[in-house]
Amino acid sequence: MYGLLDDCRRQPSAATPSILHPTAAASNNQKEKKKKKSSMPILCVILVLMLSSASSISCCTEHERNCLLQLLAGLSQDGGLAASWRHGTGCCSWEGITCGSMKNDGEVAAVTDVLLGDKKLQGSISPALGSLPGLLRLNLSHNSLSGSLPSEIMSSGSIVILDVSFNLLNGALKDLPPSSSASSRRIQVINISSNSFSGQFPSGSWEKMESLVVLNVSNNSFTGPMPSFFCISSPSLAMLDLSYNHFSGSVAPELGNCSSLRMLKAGHNSLSGALPEEIFNATSLDHLSFADNDLQGVLEGAGIIKLRNLVVLDLGFNMFSGNIPDSIGELERLEEIHLSHNSMTGELPPALGSCTNLKALNLDSNYFSGALGRVNFSKLSSLKALHVSNNSFTGTIPESIYTCSNLNALQLSFNKFNGQLSLRIANLMSLTHLSLAENSFTNISSALQILQSSRNLTTLLIGGNFRDEEISDDETIIGFENLKILSMENCPLFGNIPLWISKLRNLEMLFLFNNHLSGSIPVWICTLNSLFYLDLSNNSLSGEIPAEITEISMLRSEKVTSHLDMKNFEVPIYSGPSPKYGTISGFPAVMILKNNLTGVIPTEIGQLKALLSLILGCNNLSGEIPQTILDLTNLEVLDLSNNHLTGTIPADLNNLNFLCELNISNNELEGPVPTGGHLDTFPRSSFDGNPKLCGHMLTQNCNVVIIVEAPQDPSRQGYKVTFAIAFGVFFGVGVLLDQLRLWSLLS
């Protein structure tokens, strides 16, 4: 059934992309963009009525049949349609075709719906579809169709709903011919999102679409100023999605004339300047998003108070400054506030506590200060996500937060919070993600005892706290059974890697770097079968790399199958003297073991097929580079530097086709650097500090014979001297006899 109708019936489910609910960019567009989905129940009711208006009949005209066969002829992959669309059968029985009783200029027009979404179609869209006289709904979404969008379809006199989203369509949209301007007024829904359309968005005859209700052009490559003429020509326009394009310039003040507009999304473009005051005249708005642009200015309280129907406010990733206005507390319907990554300052207004329907508050990466407790969170019983990281909040965690029983994500990292964790944090029974990193919390033993009762925790980030404390191997810690990410980096903590971590059988990522942990790497680490990211670097661990570490099941598989759902939650990445934080979305399989480890690299290392990054540098490892490393065919980063490795560089290292970073410097390797592959592209610094290595990228050329004097064995030195004297005497006597013979002959 048509995707839009399905979405309307399933509201508020967000499982299926639709015209009203665009999802992330299609993979076939090779874009990695995320989009939020919003419910539009009134529009759904309208569209369901439209979809149910046609009654089924059993035949179609020869003209309609030919038009559909022209579509089939233009497909290089038909998804099995040819088997259904057989000659000699009525097209009303064909797959994806619906017929109804309608009349147009006295002719019975049977075909009302062409619904071929997600059929694995490839090829072009036939202009003949625009000639179907009774076509109301055309859905070709979620395929791999390419080429342009025929202007004949846009100028159709009958189409009401057009959805070609999530394809490979490209080129510029054309202005419609003057003859089609009157007929195009019927169209109500246009969804061309998630394609590769480019150029400026056309105006001209597009302004004549007086019935337009929904326009979604998101996730394309449109340039130039953002279109705004719809607010004048289309008084019923309720949804306008321009996000994920390359629109530039200022936000059009004309958008304030859209009296029926409920959803305005223009995020992820290159818009600049301030939000015009006129935009706050669009008082029907319930979703306003200009995220990830270059907008600036302050959020005026007099303007924001006009949007009393607002449910979602998303202005994150811009350059807004100033305070959050007190008037925001009067927006009683507000459910989401996203102001992260701006330059906003000041203390939080207590009025935020009046937004009693608030579900998500994201203020990350600003310059807010003061006590978080200025907001009475006990009134926010619906709050599910609170993100205030990377600010300058002070004091302790306010006790009122612990009354938010629905809270599942609490992100307080990189602030100036202090004190010990409260026992009341156990009241947050729904908590799954907790980030307290880089504050000044104390008493790690107490914190772990308290947090183990949070049975639903999947992510725990507490690094950068508990300065110089000892992490005890407390056997009474038996919780954290659902934990998938544990981060206790950069404290620095003393002691051994605690045994209780061995009980975390669902653990996928473990960050313990930048501490003072000692002892050896425990062999029980192989029991963490889901582990794919392990960073133990910059500690004082000693001993050999245990061969058991190569038995971790996840790392032995060909591909990591993580079950993490982190969205925008951040986790630490060590990339220098201090950690950086990044999102989980693209985390590879990694093993980082920079310490004081000795012995050889285990030959079993080649079993870790999933590894994309192997960093064993800055240890005291010896022996040769094992040939089994060549079995790590997915490897992108290999660091074996600053060890005591000997022997030659394996020639087949050139066969690691994905290797883009290599560092084997400062070892005792010898012989030529293998040539004729992508090892030739690595810089000299990858091989420096190995005096016996030679190659064109090094100062030592392999064509020069290197004479290395070996130490002399004293026991053989006397033998060599005796042999030299004897040889000299023998040679001298021989010469003398030759001279005597020559003299006798001459005489």
C-alpha cells in the first residue's frame, strides 16, 4: 500500500519513511545525513480521504496500457514487473496499478494509482506517465531510478500526490510550460527528497500550485536562495522541508506569510544572517528547524512567544548568542529544544521548568554557566533526554533531576560539577546513557556501588573524574549486566584492571587509557565476546600480550555487528595528550595497547579479522613482525613504532589494500622496504629510526653495499695472525726461488 497511507495509519510510528516523515539520506545517494520525523495527523487524515476516494474497476484504456508499457520499456531492472505486466491482460490487474471510475473529457480513465515504491527499479522515468488522464497518485520512491524528472509529470492535469523520493534522479528542475500552469493547480503533495537534484529551485509556473499542501525537497543539492514564494501562491501549504541542500543567503521574511504552515525545516544548508522578525508571524508553526547553518543573533523573547503552538525548536549548530529568553516558559506545547553548538551564554531561566511537556533539552557546547538547579526539573516529568555537556555549569547535580523517572539520557560531561553521586540517581530506572566525564566528581568506589543498581544502563562515561584515586577490585560489584560502553579514561586511576569488568558480558567498548593502571593485561578479557573497541593505552601495564586476547569472538568475525544505538551520544577517542569526543556512529574495531609490554607479538593476532586499527606502538616488544598480520585484510591503521622489532618488513604488507596509516619507525628492522605497492605512498616518517632499512624513501639506498664489521672472536685472532705470517714467509720464499731461476737462465 502507498507508504504515506501506511504512515498515517500507524501514527506516531516512525518505522517507515514517507512523504510526511523523511528519514536519513538514502544510501544510494551516498549521503550520511540524519533527519527527524514529525507527525502530521491532520494532513494524514486529508490524504487518507484522498486515497480512499477511488473505487476499483477492472479494465483500462489502450492509451493507458501503452503509457505503462513505455515506463516498463525504460527500466533496466524492472523488479519482476514484466512477469505481472503481461500482454493480453488488463492493466488494472497489474502489480502496483489501481483503477477507479473517473471521467475526463468524456473518456473513462481507469488508472488512478501507480504505486511502485521499493520495487528495486532501475532506469529512467517515462514522460508517458504524465499522459495518464486520470492518474491521481504516483509513487516511485525508494528505487534506483536515474535521469531527470520529466516535466510532463509535473505538468500533469490530474496528479494530486507525487512521490519520487529516495532515488538517483539528478539535474535541474525546469519551469513548467505556460500551458500547464492551470492544470498544475491540482497537485497537493510533492516529495522529491533524497535525490541529486541541483541548481536553483525554479519559480515561474511553480508559483501557480495553489493547492499545494506538502513540499519536501530535502536531501538534494539545490543552490541559491531558499524559495519562499509558496507562502503567497499556496495558502494551504502546511509542510515545507528544504533541509540538507546548499541554499544560501538570508532566511526569507516572506515565510512569515505562511499562515497555514505547521512544519518548516531548512536545516543543514548555508543560510546566514539573523532570523527575520517576520518568521514569528507564522503562528501555526509546530516544528521550526534551522539547524546546522551559519545563522546568528539572539533569540528574541518577543518573537518566540508568538509561536504558542511550537512543539519542536531546533536551532542547533549555528552562531546564536545571548540568553534563553524567559518567555520560552510560556510555550506550553514545547516538547523538544535543540540549541546545541551555538555561542549562547548566561544562566538558565527558571521558566524552563514551566515547559511541562518537554521531552528533550539539548544545550550542549555553549557558554552557559551557573547552577543547573535554577531549573526545577521535578516539573518535567516527561523529560527523556537532558544534554548540557561542554558548558560551564557549577555545583552539584540538582536533586530535582532524580524525579525525572522517564529520563533515559543524561549528559553532563565537560562542566564544573563536583561532589559525590547521590544515592537518588538509582531512582532513574529508565536511564540508559549517563555521561559525567571531565568534571570533578570524587569517590569512584561509592559511584560504582550506586550506579550498579541502574540495571538499564548501556553507556557509562565517567572518565576525567576521581583524580588520583584507586580503582579497587571490589567483588561486590555485580551490576552493569547490560553495559555496552564503559569509559573510565584520563583520571588517572591507580590499581589493576578490576576483575568485575569480566562480568560485563555485553560490553562492546572499553576505554581505560590515560591512567596509571599497572599489572598485566588479564587473560579473562577473551570472555568479553562482544568487545570490538579496546583502548588500554598510556598506562603502566607490563608483561606480554596474552595470546588469549585473540580469542575475542567479535574481533574474530569478518564484520562487527554492534547493537549500540547512540544517536548523538558522545564517547571518548584518544588522539593525543588529551582525549577528544566523537559520536559512535562510525566506530571501527580497534585495539590500542600502548604501555610497557614485552615479549613478541602473538602469531594468533591474525585471527582478529574484524580489526581496522591495531596500535601496539610505544612498548618494548621484540621479535619479528609476524606474517599472520597479513591476514588482517580489513586493516586501515597499523602502528608498531617505538619497539625493538627485528627482521625484515613482510613483502606482502603491500597486499593490505585498505591500509592508509602505517608506522613502524624506531625499531631494529633491516633490509629493503617492499616496493611496487601502496607502501610506496607512505612518508619517510613511517620507516625512520631503523638504521638498517633501505629504500628510495629513505636516505639509505638499497643499491649501496653496506659493510658492517662484525666483532672479532679473540680465539680466532691469533690463528689469523699466524696464518698471515706463514703466508707471508711462503710467498717471500717463492718469489726468491723464482728470481734465482731467472738469473741462472740469463747467465
